[in-house]
Amino acid sequence: MHIRLLCIGDIVGRPGRQILSEQLGALIKEYQIDCTIVNAENAAGGSGLTPAIYDKLLKYGVNLITLGDHIYRKRDIIPVLQNSADIVRPANLSPQAAGREWAVFTTARGPQVAVFSLLGRMFMPIPSENPFHTADRILGKIPPEVKTIVVDVHAEATSEKIALGRFLDGRVSVVFGTHTHVTTADETLLPQGSAYITDLGMTGPHDSVLGRRTDRVIKSLVTQMPCPYSIATDDLRLNAVVVDIDTESGRASRIERIRRTSQQNSDNPYDADDGRPGNLEG
């Protein structure tokens, strides 16, 4: 049997949620998706995730959620991380950090999909354990009957992402990168059967600098003075990959990079459950 996964890149603020809500149902139907995985660490005002937005993502059709270095920016998400079975923290944070290291979703047709995420350590602001050692440890915990395994490498350096992809080749089904908000054009099937892409890119406003208002970012960089990096509102795009997986072997047979655009613009940079605009970090 084959199953089909949809992996969606960093959702940025209300604009990202808006295009996700517009497009996800149609994408699931068009591609006959069995499991949808999203990185949501920028979903609330561009930095963090709230319980209300978590609930919205599930209603849109998301099955599994990964997070990154902004995981605890909204402290009210901590009970969700502790009690929910469909959302994971980076596995190479402290063992005492709140949240699950890995999660499993059972598809409607039966096969299960496991997911975990890893923080990169090069040029990243948050301390973390060695992601290579952590990957070995988590793979030792996932039940052997779960053949489809997806890894989100939330990292700045492309070299680190590529190295982790090669390290995990043949041991997991999919390795996708997040955090930089810039889609890479290197989607591929690695030699041992893992699907790979260095960065999925951003789901949100692309008339921007990484989702933030261009004028605000330029003003800050030119003047070297503090300036709120509000979420931009225009040119909404969803960036993702679709991956076909053989459920017996866990090997990927196809990866396709997709993009969807919105005819609408977001009318507000943030709403009541967004929180305030954040910084420029992915």
C-alpha cells in the first residue's frame, strides 16, 4: 500500500492561517492526502502558537504539528504540548522541556505516520542537544511497526540540514527543513529511499521580508534602531511538498514541491488570538 503525505512550511501569522484555511481542504481532496503535517511555530503573530490557533489548525484538516525555536513564546501553549498527542516539541531540547518528543497519527486507511522534529545548532539562538545523537535515540523509541517516519529539521544552515538528511537516509521516510522561510528547489529522493527538501518555505505573506512588513525591516536595518516587525498582509502563498510512501518499506517513491496562491489579502497583520508582532527570526 502507498500513502500520501502533505508537508507544509512555516505558517506565519493570520495571513498564513488564512491561506491554509482556504487551500488545505482542496489540496487534501486533489492529492488524496492521507496525513497533513505542518510547522506552526510562527502561527501566532509570527512567533509561537496559542491553544486557540492550535484548535483552528486541527479544524482546517491538519493531523500533526511540529514546532521550532519559538515553541514557548506563548506560554499558554504548554498545557497543549503536555496533553495533546498530535503536536511535538523539538526532540533535542532538554529532557525536562514540556511536550512530546515524537507523535504518531493513524490514517483513515490504517497505516501510521510518526513525526519528530530536530533543532539545528549552527547559528540558532536556542541551546539544544546534538541532533544526530537525538535522531538515533528517537528512532530507537518509535515502534518498529510504524514504517512511515517524518522528520522536520528546523535549522538555519543548509549544510546542517543536508547532513542530517543524508544521515537519516533510508532510516526515515521524509526529511524536510523549516525555519528560513525560503523555499529551496532541491526536492529529491535520496539514494536509500528517503524524500528530502532543504526548506519547505513559508506559508504566509510573500510581499514581505520573511513574512514581516518590508518597510519596517528596512527601516530597522538602515537606522539600527528598534522597530516592530509587524506581519505583512499581501501576496499570500502556501508552500509544501507532497510525498508518496510505500507503507511496507517506509521508502518514498515520489516527492513533488507545490505552491498555492490566494486571490485575497489579509486585512489585518494580527487578530485577537495572534499576540503581538515579533522579531524577524524564523
